[in-house]
Amino acid sequence: MSGLIAVAEALSRVLASVTGPVEAETVPLAQAAGRTLAADIVASRTQPPFPASAMDGYAVRSADADRAEASLRLIGTSAAGHGFSGRIGPGEAVRIFTGAPVPDGADAILIQEDARAEDGVVRVLEAVEPGRFIRRAGLDFTAGATLLTAGLSLDARRLALAAAAGHPRLPVRRKPRVAILATGDELVEAGATPAWDQIVASNSLALAALAAEAGAEIIDLGIAADDHGALEDAFRRARAARADMLITLGGASVGDHDLVQAALAREGLELGFWRVALRPGKPLMHGRLGDMLVIGLPGNPVSSIVCGLLFVVPAIRALQGDPQAGADRSEPATLGRDLPANDGRADYMRASLAIEPSRLPVATPEQRQDSSMLAVLGRSEALLIRAPHEPPARAGDPCRIIRLDRRLL
């Protein structure tokens, strides 16, 4: 379509305009959840640091327990944090518990279900083989091994690994500062009572949630009226706060009251592009204002949220040095109803999902796709993607979706 750029091209340009990741800082492990690693993490210790028992039972020499009814003399106990410091000799056994160090001399664990102990004697009920139920030292990782790479987002499993590897503090990217500005005389803050010709500003709350989940620090610039002075004041506040990114909501189209692009131009905006072959979200604007990345989102709430998912979240991830910032997050599904041919814009349709075991999800687009309808988006579970000029499709055809009920990272 004339004057419109493709979604993939728009994303490529947005990511290319990110000049580099934000600076690094070091934080305590307990404060690192959701942050992005700024450097590789190398193990400072070996895990487990000693041969450890994988089961409750008895540490034995396999040569002494290679037949049923063999009898062994019980000489001690090895528990987690309270290991047996002696050595197992011929005909001896040590009571052992899961995670405890395997005593010197032992090369197998006789699990308690396969043994009977009484009066200091352990009777073997089932023969054991060398190495049985022993976790060798370094089974998980060894000192010097690279365990986590720069650019990864730190979730519960990665924090646990970093802790086990001996890192009480981690180098992470600082949170990108994202300034969010809602624009329009028709908007009032949530909780205020709108006049008959006003509505509650919902986009800014939604984009703040998306940006925060992606790892950003939010700078709320509030609501600016349709006035050059109010807009320019907000832009200057974003600069004063040293925002890495400015998100504007509304006012980016071509109406008499759409002043955002003109006001940004007066401040020195270097326009990257404006208008994308996308539904919902055609009037998307991108550029730079000095050191600050600017993304102007449409005023319709569904359009702004969809564009936030497609462009804002990847840009925030790129600011944190995520090498997968622009990765395709879509997945295969099966179409739930017939659809007509698409026009020249990529369509991101709100859809419900039917999930059945061992089958692809069935995505059924809502009948009403108006970009102002938050109720439709609120009950939807995915965005069904239709490429420009896609031919008519029938229920059961393959399709691709982006789930809305999963984390973005």
C-alpha cells in the first residue's frame, strides 16, 4: 500500500535505531529477578562439590554388596551438612541420606528399600552395581564453566543457577527509562469522572504494564492536552528525566487535533517512519529526539496495545542487550473459522483458543475486530496473524498466533 511500510521492516528499523544497550550495574541476587544479564556468568565452584547420594540408604562397597543376603557392619551415618569423615572398609556400610557426601571407599548406594538393618548389621536384599545412585562431583557443573550468557532475562531458574554457582551479586543492565505520554483533550486519569465528551485514559496504563514486564523503569508524563505548549513541556520533562525511550499515545494521525508529530518536529525529531501496513495500528510513528528513541502509538486502545507488543517490547529488550529482542514470538495453530481474503495490511486479529492434548491450538477470531473494543481484547487469548493479501482461509487451515496469556520474554 502506498506510503506504508511492512511490519517486519518497521520492526527492523526500530531495532536498528537502538544505538546500544544501556549501562550495566551490579545488584544483589535477591534484586535481580526480571533483570537482564550484562555479562556472562561463570561458575565459581563445582556442583555438587563432592560425590553425593541420590537416594536414602546405605553407602557401600559394591564388591561387598554384589549378592543378596550379604551382611555388612554399620559404622556411622552421613547426612546432608553432616558427612561421615571416616573411610568405609571391607564389609562395612554407612547410613546415608539424599544429598549427603558419599564416604571415601564407597562406590554405590544400597537403597533402603533393598536393605534390612537391625542391631548394627545391614543385610543386602538386592545386589548393587558400582556407581549406583551416586551423583559424581561436578555432575551439574564445574568451576570455570560458563552457565549463563549476557542478554538473558533472569527468572527463577536462572537465579537459582547463579546462586548455586556462587554469585551473591550479578551484573545486569540498568532498567531502560521509558517515558509514557497520553495525549488528547478527551482524556481523564483513571478514577476521575469524565465529562460527557471525555473518556478514561487506559492506553498509558496498558503500555506501562507492558514496558515494566519487559524490564523498563516507567516515567509517567501524565496527559497532555491538544496544545503545542503542553506537548513540548512534556517532551522536555522526558529529556530532563533522561528517558531512553518516549512513547506517545494518540495524536499521531493527520487530523486537525493530531499535533504530536508536528510538536516533536519543532523539538528536533529525526523521523524514522510513519504509518505501517498493519491492522490495528497503521498510524505508528518512529524516530529519535537526540539520545531518546521515540515511538508514537495510535490513540485507539487496541491499536496501541498491539503496537506495544510488536514494537515497544522488542525495543526495550534491545536496550537491555537481548540478542533475541526481535525474535519471532509467533507459533503455529489451526484456524477455527472461515476467513475472507485479506487486503494489503498485515492483520492481527483478536482470537480465542481451544486447547486439546497433542494437538495444535485452534484459534477462532472474534467476529468484531474494531480497534476501540477493549472488551474483545480482554477476553481474547491470542492475536491471529494474517499476512497482507492472504487468500481466503477455511476452518482447519494452518495459521500463526501470538499468545496473549504468556510472558513476553
